[in-house]
Amino acid sequence: MRCAVFASGGGSNFQALLDRKEAGDLHVDITVLVVNNSGAGAVARAKKSSIPVVHCAPSHFQTEKRYIESLQQHLQQYGVELIVCAGYMKRLPPPVVHAFRNRILNIHPGLLPAFGGKGMYGERVHRAVLDYGAKISGITVHFADDEYDHGPIVLQKAVPVRDGDTPEKLAARVLKAEHANYWRAVEAVGNGRVRIEGRRVVGRI
Ligand code: GRF
């Protein structure tokens, strides 16, 4: 299956996927990296692995419509069948979400539906978990739909909250779990090993 990885940040999840491919564990083709800011750390990682990079952001276009058309053109050009968001800080435009229904994966650094939704990303999630006093956090891989952090859940893993945690410490522990697990969801979806029954994603991950 031909995948596009979308990333805006450091790209450590993207790197973890590349490493799993290199190790022979992940069998999807990562055909293109899409970024919305040229400063994304993921860009250097893509270049090192000779993966083409598309830099596409709404500010490059006069209208939202043109931006969406361009994004769609790029996805078509690379024959993309699955979109894997790995720290992509921008919501994908509805026409793309609809065209790729149940074919967009996202990873959230918390256990949804808690500590998710609009504005809940990055350090904010970990701070909210600590402020609430939760004892367990974790990761959620889910299909993206029209609402933030809402689509059917593919995979979740719990990560303990420890006494003395700061948002940074918790973030580092959660990120490790992301690296260890995101590829499993990508592989299962890429292999067609899962199916969606209502909100439930069933099958072997
Ligand atoms: C991860 O914590 C991911 O869950 C969130 O953004 C972060 C991306 O980190 N959506 P990186 O860019 O993969 O290092």
C-alpha cells in the first residue's frame, strides 16, 4: 500500500516508521512526506532516506480551494492510498478527509476520548493529564474523521503516570510508546488486516 506521511514537527514518529521499514517489519511503501512548514525536522529525515517531500500550506495559495486542489493533486501524483499523520499540526481539509475515508491514520499522545479535541496537542495534553491527576496516560492511533481526535480507534497503549512527572517527562515516556507502536497500526491497516464495524475497528493488530 502506498502511504503519504504528513508531519509538521520533529518527525521522530516518521523516523520510527522508516526504521521499521528498514528492519523489514513494516511493508507499506512510504512514497512521500507532506509537510506544512519547511522547517519541519521530518524533512531532513526524508531526504536522508531519499523520500520525496511536498511542502504544501494554505498560505502558499490565494484561496483555500486552490490549496485543497494542490494537496489532492500531490496525493494523486504519488498514488497515495493511505495517509499517516505523524505530528501533523494542521487539520486536513474536509474534501481530503472524505476522499480518504477510513484511510487516514492519526496518532494522539493520550488515551482518547480523554484529553483530546481541539487545542489538545503536544505538551498541553500531558499538562492536562497531570493537572487532572490521572494515573494512566497513553497513546491512541485512530482513523481521522471530521472531528478532532474522534474517528474509530485502531490501537491504544497505556503509559503510566509516575510521581514527580513533569509534562516533559511524561511526554518522553509517551513518545517512546508511540515509536514502539505506531508502525503496528500502519502495518495492520496497510495489510488489510482490520475492518471497521460502526465505530469499532476489529482484526489482528
Ligand atoms: C507526537 O507526540 C504525536 O502524538 C503528536 O505529535 C507528536 C509528534 O512528534 N501528534 P514527532 O514529530 O513525531 O517527533
